[in-house]
Amino acid sequence: MKVLGIRFCSVSGEARELAEFLDHLGLDRSEIGSCVDEVEAMSKDTDFVGALFAAGSSGIEVWPEGPELPSGVLLQLLVDDATAFAANAKRNGLQPQGPVDAHGERIYFLQAPSGIPITIQSPLRKSDSRKADS
């Protein structure tokens, strides 16, 4: 089990302004890619669908809030095997929820004692569909 990176995700009514702030800091925006249509459908702001800022294997995601995308922050742990991390969390008394397979990733959900939502996620592999059913 290995942590590959982390992503900070912010969903807010000020998403466009936050993205512009990060632009002005000199961070490089990455292409949003295949999730644009899905985010557009969830967002109130049709002119700004979100922004990704890569930092090695870590990064920042900024999304506008909408009916299906409530305001908040999220810490995403990018790992080599989300299913193994979730099993380890369960053995240690935590209660991860999931998995959900979306955007090419296997995702489990937790909430830290401070209230911040945390996801554990890894790229989907062919063997993941069998693991989710077991």
C-alpha cells in the first residue's frame, strides 16, 4: 500500500475567483478532460465548469457549486490500491463507505473527526470490477 499523492478539492460559489487566484499565483491549469459534461450538468455556472492544478502526482481541484455538487472542501488521498487501503481502514476501526467507480477511479469515502470528508481513490484496473462484487 502506497500513497501516491493528495488532492485538495474545493466546491464553492467562488470557484471561478479561486481558480483565477491560483492562476495569479503561477500554478499551471491542467485540462479537465472527460468529466466536463458531467460537471456542467451539476453546476449553476455554465461559463466556468472547474479547474485542475497539477502539482506532480498531487494537485488542487476547483469546482462551482450546484444542485448535485454542494459547497465544501474535500481531501482526496491518491493511492496505489484503494480497496487495500479501505480494508486496512476497516481493520483499524474506521468505516469507509463504497466503493464507487467514477471518472476512471475506484473511490471510498470517510469523514475525519474534524468533519472534513476524505476519499481514498486509485485508478481503476480490470480486476477492480471483481473486487467490488466480493
